[in-house]
Amino acid sequence: MSVSASPTHSDRSGRPTVGVATVTHNDERFMDEYLGALQSQTHRPDRIILVDSGSSNPDLLKAKVADYDLPIEIVYAGNDVGFCVGSNVGWRLVKDLSYCMFLNPDAFLAPDFIERAIAYMESEPTVGMVAPSLVRYDIQSHQPLDTIDTTAVVRNWYGNFVERDCGLPVNELEKYKDPNDIPWLCAAVAFARREALEDVVEHGSQIFDESFFMYKDDTDLSWRVRRAGWRIVHHPGLFGYHCRGWKKRSAFSRRLRLMSARNEVTTCIKNRSPFVLLSLAKYAAVGLFNI
């Protein structure tokens, strides 16, 4: 772990720099909220990398981007390369900046998000990653819902990974008065210090383990960041919205549930978790009995 109170990769004025890495796949319906929120930031990102993972009509994304005054580069990564490969492509193009924010195309930030995230990270040099309070958003009506999406990833009482506070009414967020350390975060919005990510590079140049494709990738990354000596924090002063694409496990296909269970086993093995037996049992239950 390397701790620096001030980032080395600031601009010429000493202002910390921020890159955004987003993986998109036929997500044009979210782009106005996504891009509008970034353009409204009181501290705008210095670089935005949109990694197009095989959208059926990439010209639609290009047309949307043209309507906004933002420093955006679209990278065409190939046919549905997945979240992990796409995020790594984005990270490699912003890794020279002070901070990297992994941001889903269906996640929209409050206008002061980046400014407040930088201020907090500059004041807390042991924090490697910070997560916001996320509230559910309905893209059909273009309105937020009175429902918490997530404040962290935690284990429930019988050992499963779950989104903390998921489904509770928004007024439950009032219980968080101060930043609080968390074990894992949701990568829909994850604001990371460059040095913390550099400390957990694996397989040559991967931040996210590309064998995962998607699911449990953020849990694995969070675990590795903490094992490297960095803290991960939920900051209640950071706020955003998220159009979560799934709500119930039963809605997943067997293939996706098997992928998620396999990735959980890999995550537990990599990070030396005593819960690996539980994860193996879940993997067997999906593989043998389609549970």
C-alpha cells in the first residue's frame, strides 16, 4: 500500500484529475440522464471513456455524445466483451489521472458528487475507494423512486452477499450521519484512488478479473483493495441514482446464476475466505439442481 496525501497526477494548477470509465451495451435510453449528470458536475471529469461492448447500432451512442460538451472518447471493444474487460479498457485510458470512477451508464450522479468525492479523498489518504448512497430510478418515467438501491455490499445473517439497505424507503438513509467503513462496494458507482488500483493490478494489467465477465467482480476488487491495506468507505454525503436491471434472483437465467455462483467461489478462494464452503454449496445447488 502506498499512501499519499496529495495525488501526484494532478493538472498544472495542482487540481486533482478524474477519469470516468463506463461500459455500455445498447444503453442509449440512459444516455441523456447519464451525460446530463456528468455535464452538470461542479467539478467536471477530465476524461470520460465510453467502452462500447458490441452495441447493435453504435451510431446512436455517437449521436447522443455529440449533444454534450464533455471530454468523451468512445472505444469500440468488440462484441459483448463484458463488464470486466470493458472496465479494464476504460481504466487503462484514465490510469494516469488522480482518480478513476467506474460508472454504470444507468447510474446518474448528484451535481456535487465529484467535487465532494475529491474533497473527501484528499482529506482521507488511507481510503482507497468510496461509494455513495444510491437510490432507485425509473428510466420509463424519468423519476427517482422512494427506494434505496444500495449503500454497500455486505453478508447477511447466513453468509450471502447482499446489497445493504436494498429496497428500504429512502428516509432510512438518514441513519447514516458520517462516512462508514464497508467491506465491499457496488461498482455501479465506485470512486477510486489511482494508487489503490495500482496496488491490486493482477494478470499483467487487470483491475477487474477478466475471467469473471460480470457478477461478483466488484466484490473481488473490493476485497483485494482492502487486503492491500486500503479502506473502503460509504459516504452518505455522496448521492446518486441507479436503474438496477434486476430485482429478484429468480429472474436470472440458470446460465447467469451459475456464472454468479462460480465467480463467488473464485472470489472466496482468491481472498482466503472461510465462506468458500458455503459458496461451493451454492454453486453445486445451481449446477446440479438449478436452485
